[in-house]
Amino acid sequence: MNIIELHSELWNRLQARRGQLPHALLLGGLRGLGKFDLARAFAASLLCENPRENGEACGTCLACNWLSQGNHPDFRLLQPDALAESEGEGDAGDSGKKASQQITIDQVRGLDDFLHVGTHRAGLRVVLVCPAEAMNRNTANALLKTLEEPAPDTLFLLVSHEPERLLPTIRSRCQTVAIAKPATARAREWLAAAGVGDAERWLALAGGAPLLAAELDGSGESRLIEALLEQLSRGPGLDPLAAAAALDKVVKAEKGGGAAPMKRLMEWAQKWLVDLSLAASRLPVRYFVTESRQLESLAARSDAQRLLAFGRKALQYRRHSEHPLNSRLFLEDFFLGYAALFERR
């Protein structure tokens, strides 16, 4: 199952608009839903010289070959250099300079010549911007000038995980296309076809986002999650100092294999606390579905007021997790607060 089949209804709506396209579409939704892949597939379908019956690009015509090789004359992709390098599309170079995490103003200015020459074979010109929130204010204002005076036969496709972070003026120049989570059954089918084991668990941990679930399954993230759950599931039997020591070792071991392991750890801890609060209110858990009975048992032994207060404090832990002054002390403070949830007054 490809990305088009995963979002078949939305794909059909996009195809229905081919005859009257606006100058800019904003595809927004949660991370891990396949927005970029869908936008790229739509761009390919618009540029294809012999699209299939459902509008999908044929993959064999000259235009499709150009696009697959990254040199279609009527297509431009604006993305941070760091993202391009991670996908194997960027040039690392020998300068040792760290790749930018932002879409730069020079990238937007580089569109000037592209936008002011005729399109190839009198076709359509497509600019894909992803993620759009990677533009700083100056870059966004530079793009805004182009959106305010759009070139003919040009479509801008902006992909955003957090559309609310975009300038209101940028959003007002685009027609918004909301990318919703696919139905659970379809997402599980997609994950099974992708070879993801225990699809139900990973889909729940990813908040229903199938591409994020597939990424988590193949990332070795289970080591971090299992180490955290081993401690959190102890509840009133937790030794905060021992738990902090154990997790500190795991975090330091993860530094070579992934970015910001402490931040990821706190994100999982926060999701556990959300589920604990849901269980305390006798509502279905959202993320750790396979540990639902454990969560219900712990919720029955916790203090509701402390749980609410600690849930708010977890937001601070997450904000500070990327640069704790001392990771061991940071974790000790977190686990001491968590253990206090189960102390009887």
C-alpha cells in the first residue's frame, strides 16, 4: 500500500481540483502522516505527461524520469540543508560547517530566475516547501512577496507539521488542505505491508500517525521506551535515585545513535503521564495501549491532585530536556516527583 492508497479520499479530492488549482496549497497535519510524500506524489502527477486513471504519475515518461533524478526543469524543492543531508540528497562538503536547520532566504531568492522563465513544454511549474515552519521571519516575508504576486502556471505546495507557527499572512495566501489521520484499520494494513511488527502498539505510540510508527519501529526506540517503562511501572515501589542512574546510562548510550535522547525520553514520559491521567478518569488510554491494565492499577494508587500538578510540571521537563545542566540530577528530580504521586497523605 503506497501513500496514495493510505490517503485515497484526500487524493481524489486533490485530483478533482486539477482543473482549477490555486497558486498555493498548504498541507497541514500531525507529523508522521505522510504529508511530504503525498505532496511530492501530487507534484509528480501534475508534471507527468501520461498520468494514470486515478491521476497518479506513470513513473515512465520523460517528465517522471527527470523528477526521479532530481532535475525536472519545472520543479523546485525548498527544505533545510540538514534535512536534505539526512535523506542523502545534500552535499556535506569539506567545510565542516553544520548544515542549516532552516530554509534560508537565499533559497527563496534563488527562485527568481526559475519563476520568471517560461515553463517546459508550456506545462505547470511546482515549488514544494517542506517543512514550511522551517522558514524564519525574513525567509517567510521573502516568500510572501512571491505569493502576493504569483507567477502564472505556478503552484506552491507548502507542507507543515505546525501550520499555526506560520505567519498569518502566509496562511492567508494559501488554501489549506487538512491531512487527517487515516482510519486505524487502514493504517494497520499499511504498517503490515511495510513489514512493521506489533503494528497496533507502534501506531498507538505514534498517536495514530503510520509513517511515524514505521519510523519508530525501525529506529531502535524500543530500547529507550522499555528502559523507561521498567522504572515507571514500579509506581509506589520505585527507587527514584536508582531509576535516575539506570536511565542516565541509557541516555548516554543513546547519544551516538540518535538526536536528543533526553528530549525523546521526556516525550515518552509525558505520554505515559497523559495515559495515567486518562486511566485515573476511567477513560481509555491513548498511547501505551498494551500497558493499559498496568496504568489502571497505578492510577488507582496515585493521588489525583498530585498527578494533575505533575502533568503540568512535565511540560517544563520536556522544554528543559534538550540541555539539562546535569542529566543525572535532572532525572533524579523527575523520578522523585513521579514517586511522590503514589505517596499517601
